[in-house]
Amino acid sequence: MKSHGRLQTVLVSALTLLCIAMPMRSISQAPASALAKNIVFVHGAWADGSSWSKLIPILQAKGFHVVCVQNPLTSFADDVAATKRVIDAQDGPVLLVGHSYGGAVITEAGNNPKVAGLVYVAAFAPDKGESAASQGKPYGQTPGVGELRPIEDGFLVLTEKGVLEDFASDLTSEEKMTLLSTQTPTQGAALGTPITEAAWHTKPAWFVVAADDHMISPQQEMDSAKKMKAQTLVIVSSHVPMLSHPKEVSEFIASAASGIATK
């Protein structure tokens, strides 16, 4: 346990140094349209809208209007359509927040003119022509990906070990079991569908890097944030920092929605 703790400390220190060294987006670079009272959450694969349950009351208490997309996870096109439907229903500018595979979804859906900014939480952030799956290939297979199992019609699920040890290792036992029980099978082809136009090229971006992520390589997350010139928050967390560190993540999102540069 002590060795694991030391490893975490070294990892987050290295990532934090990289974060400090990367170019940061200043307030003056964020357009006035980045000020948004509407926050739209987009969950990732093997999950549902309850992924954001701890952030919703915190952000509502700050005066934001919060809506969670319920991705069907049946295809990338279906998930993008579900997200655009919710964006279109909002009255005014939207801050679009995506977790994991949901990052690929917001990268495509974020081209909607109502979207003022994008927040990636331990997420994929593919460029044009890339998919979630292809973006991760150069970084090698993570432990969590090794726990994926096929069921019917091309859908994939995470094993119990994958959920408890790789997806959400820093949650309580009760919280882990809730994630296991609410896991939504995900169409594997959705992960391989390429982006047609990456919204982060034209919209301001923020990124929460999970330094102890076993589903997506933390280095991949850091490289994505650097490529996007995103405001970046590094947290020693599993793949679900919004559940293990809701206060820090909610404050980061609130700052993004308010157009405030995070130091």
C-alpha cells in the first residue's frame, strides 16, 4: 500500500509539472459566448447519467441549469444525436461536459452553435478522422480495456473486476457496486467511429486529467489537453474523478462556465 501511495505521488507530480509547462488558455482568449448558465453532461461507455449525480446538486446550488444526456450507447451516431437533442432544448449557451467515451461524443456534438465551451473529464478527445479507439492505440492497452468482454450483437461490458479495480478503484464499496449494477452495455463499433469535425479546434476547452486512471492512459489525457491548449486540472483519481473528487471537479466546471481561467 505504501509503495502504491508513493507511485501515485510521483505520477501526479510528473503530470503536474507537465501541466505547468504546457500553454494555458487565458481569459482573453475565451470568447464572451463561453459564459454559460446551461451545463449539459454527457456520460461515457458502460455508464449512465448517474455518473454526474454528485456534481448536479453542487452546480445547481451555484445557480447553473444542469441537464444529463442519457446516451443509448447503441452507436456513435445515436449518442451524438441524443446529445444534440438536449443541447437544442436549452435556452442559451451551453457548456458541454463529457466523461470518457463521452469526450468523443462532445467533440462531434460540440460543433452545435449553442455550445460555448467543452470540458473533458478523464476523456477521449479525438481529432478529425480519429475515434476513441484509434486515439488510444499509441498508448497501449490499459488494465481496464483488458477487462472488456463481448456479449450479443457487438456489445461490450466490463467484468466485475474491471469495474471495481479499474473503473472506480477509489470509490467506496457501496459506490462501486452501484456502478456495477447500473453498467450499460456499449456497442463496440461506437468506439471505432471517427470524428468528422473536432469542435475543440474552434471552442475553448478544459480538461480534468485523472492521474491514476486505469481505463484511459493518464499520459493520453495530458497529451490531449496540451494539444487543445486546454485549461487543465490534474487529480490523483481513478477513471471517475467526478465521483471521487466532486468538489474539485464541480469548481473547475463552474469556473469554465463562468469564463474564469483556472490557475
